[in-house]
Amino acid sequence: MVILEEPFTLNPGFKAVVQEGFNGLFNDSLSQSFVIQREEKLEEKENPIRSPKPFNQILSNLTFDSNVVNNGSKEGFSGIEKSAMEAFQVGKKLWEELEKTSDNRTESCPDSLLLSGSEFSGTDRIVVLPCGLKLGSHVKLVGKPREAHPEQTPKISRLKDGGIETVSQFMMELKGLKSVDGDDPPMILRFNPRLKGDWSGKPVIELNTCYRMMWGTALRCDGLKSKVDDEIVDGQVKCEKWTSNNNSEESKGTWWLKRLIGRTKKVTGDRPYPFAEGKLFVLTLIVGSEGYHVNVDGRHVASFPYQTGFAFEGTTSLSLNGDIDVRSIFTASLPTSKPRFASRRWQAPPHPDGPVELFIGIFSAGNHFDERTAVRRSWMQHNLIKSSNVVARFFVALHSRKGVNVELKKEAEFFGDIVIVPYMDAYDLLVLKTIAICEYGVHAVSAKCIMKCDDDTFVRVDTVMQEVKKVPDGKSFYMGNINYNFKAFRYGKWGVRIEEWPEAVYPPFANGPAYIVSSDIARFVVSEYEKHKLKLFRMEDASMGMWVERFNCSRPVDYIHSLKFFQFGCIEDYYTAHYQSPKQMICLWKKLQRRERPLCCNNR
């Protein structure tokens, strides 16, 4: 749960501690071999790797006893308990079905696809790429832009000499796997020619990415060649120069006059804008070593460097929309198997033989592969985790779609960093993942303290450990961005009924994107759950606050508050940063690798 923070006050009876706040030109034959650039070597300290335990737990031990569900609603919590019971019953069937699915075969995919214009229209103008793309893959599109039409959208159209502005544009898009229900799939690449221009009044081509409905920084080609000192992509400039089509038409009007007076037309070598209404074109999109390259009618037009977090391997479809008639689409040099689990570099280290200092449980969802990949390639590469002094695992519940669960199980077996909680995932049941994290942290790794975070939270592992070590040994503590006297909403996303929570305010609780508890509190949570005494509440962060309050009645707890466990994005000198896209995750990690100050990466 993400909320607005109220002024910091203390309730009587709570002890609190506050802390400061791509070389050469590509041609269509693709005869050139590509060299994959090696990724940056990560600096590693000389930490000893501990001996592994002889097991790798994929399935959480968390279960649900249906006997705890009463028909009555004495204290208002039976509703979520009934939901939990049903979710575990469905989850049991899903897991049993998943275990019966013996699919160790490598999925085979075609290395090329050819669709005519009519065939393409019959697929809702989408080409499915089951195994994604690879280095050297290319798409050849034959199409014709339609004549411009009046723009009817008031927010976009512009009055010009008393008339409605006309528009002709199309969008070619590479999309990834949909991550969140209600959101569009991530846009790995959008190529958008606007023949009649936009606000500039000149024809342009725009390339961009989009993650969770938030656009990145666009590459805008407006007819001017990229500057000499601008970044190049595999030896190619980002934008080529062209003359406007209007200038080309104007030169035709003066051609006869120039011929009569004996003036020869100077050959400048300038190219017109690559697309024209009603004119057939052949476009080739090439997957290069450093980015995507677009050629039209055999000439290079634009190159778009890869954006961190938007991997071409994760492409699942190609679509075309807008003012274009497609004659044919040909995709070639496609991968024949899924490349997802090609590198063992990102596999989790084995469990250590003895207790660990910190266990980090990460909330994730079945189809959040891109988010988990970003975490694996960023802060989970920290030396403290690689040496197993700190253990981190993703906690994922089962999805309603069998295909997602099959891929999730394969991912868990390959990387060894996923714990599957056997219930049907639902937002109101996130609290079950919290309990599963506590159970794993206490029983599987014997952690001294347990941290919960989200898969879009970046964690500065060393800094968090420094804060934890400031707490005296044996002291019970609850650390995070803690809310005091936070009012219980009765309406909206986090609204609760009186029957669920009759009090006007919640007990002090740390915001959900990141918080830490000592092992005795986690052990208490697990014990109370096993004894059927733990009250379940649909807001998991507030739930932890309720449980800690109960624990505090028998043993004093230090409530350690810091705004640097930041929940609204990123701040300078953060301990944790929330709402970070995969691109931002990698960016933050690279900054730390360069030993820079912990500064934010604002470009999604």
C-alpha cells in the first residue's frame, strides 16, 4: 500500500528511533556477422562462498487450514479468510495440474514468417513472435501510406486557414509480454512516421519505448542529420537528413523555367522524406548489436539505441496500426527456441550452511518476468547476496493462466530464486505472501532479520545492512518509513469497512515498498498463523503494523523510522527507491558500480 505521509507523531507506549532523513552500413542481405557486446564486469569483493544446503525450495510451506473459517463474522476478518481458503483450494488444483505437466521439451519456433496483406489483416494486424527476436533478426514490410484525412480528435487537430488539419501516420510496434492486468504490454519499440507532421508542421519520424503506460525519451527525426558529436548506433547516425516533400514539389514547378534559360539543376544528393501518401515503400527493420536500424527502399533512415530494460529477446509480437495498407510482412533470422534462460550468470547462489544476516523477500507476480530480470541484473548482484551473507527470493502466487504458471515453474527451477506460494494470486491476499516471507526467513534460512520489498523497489543492500547493524543484538525492531496516527479510509482502493477495522486510525506501520523486522517478530507472526490466532487484513503493510503492535505488548519493540525508505519514487541518498522501471533499476545499479553517490535515474 502506498499512502501519503502525515506529520510524524508518537503514540504513547511506543519507543521510536528516527534517522536522517551497431561498424559500417547495414544492408538487406544481412551478410555481416554481428558481435555481441559483453556486459560490464561487475566488481566483486573477496567474500567467501558458504557451503550450500542440500535443498532448493521452490514451493512455499505455507498452507491454509479451512477449519479457521467460521460462518460468522465476529471480528470482521472472516471475509478475507474465506477468500484465502478458496484461493488455496484453487491454487492446490493449479499446482497439482502443473506438476502433472511434464514439459521439458524446448519449444520450437519457425525461423521466418511470411504474411500477405490479407493474411495480416486476418490476424488483427498482429504478427506473433513466439520466441522473440535475436541479433540479426529482421522485418521486411511492404506497404503504402494512405491519403491524409481530417483529424477528428479535438485535442490533436489544429485549425489552419479556417480548415481542419489533415493527418497521415502509422505505427509499427514491437511489444513484450503484458505485465499487469489493466495496463498495456510494454512497448519495446514504436516506429511512428508522421507524413503531415505534427506541432512542427514538418514531416517527422519518432521512435520511443513505453513501460506501464509511461513513455521514455523519444528520438525525433525531423529532417536534420544527427550532430557529429551525437551518439552513433553500430556506426550509424540516429537520424539521416532529408528534404521536405514540399520542397521537392516546388522544384518541379521551376524545372521548365530553369531548362529554358539553360540553368542545369544542381545535384545535391539530398533525399526526400522516405514516405509519401499513396506511394509503395519497402521498409526493413534490423536488430543490431547496439540498437534497431530502419532502412526504407534500401537507404538508412534511422537507428534507435537499445533502452535499458527493453530487451529484444522479450518481444512477443509486432503490430501495425494507423494510415497504412500492408501488402506483405516477412520476418526472418528469428530464434527457433526461447532465449529467456540462456545465461546462468543470473542464477541465485545456493543457500548458506548457517544463519544469514538478512533475508529479503520480494513480492512479484507470475507475469512480471521483466521486473524480476531487472532485479537479478541489478541489486541482486551485490556482493553481500553473491556471497550469501544476504539471501533474496521472489515470492510469487499462482496465476489463472496455465501458460504463465508453466513458464514461472521453469523460471524458478532455472534461476533458483523464486518461491511459489500455492494459492491463486489476488491483490487482497498479498498478506499471505508476507506470512510466507516470514516463514521462509525463519525456517529455511534462519535469518537474523527479514525484509519485505516489491519487485519495482531498488535496494541499496549494503546501506540497509549498515542500518540494521546499528540495532543492538537481541533487540526487537521494526524499521521502515513508518506512519503514525494514519487514518483508516472508508472508501477508495484502500477503503475498509467498519466491520474490518472499527478504529479511526491504524497502529503504526511501515509503508509496504520496503520494511524490515527482527527475526523474533517474524517468528511470532508464523507461530500465531499456525495457531490460527493471526488476524488477516487485506492491506499487507498495515497488517504487519497490527501484528507488531500485538508483539509489542509482550516485548518492547524499537520503531525505527526513516524517510529514506522512500515510497513515492526515488530521492537522493535513498535506502530503497520505489516505482523503479527495469530501465531505472539497471541505471541505479550502474551508478553505484561507478561508485557515484546514490543519485536517482528519472528517465523511465
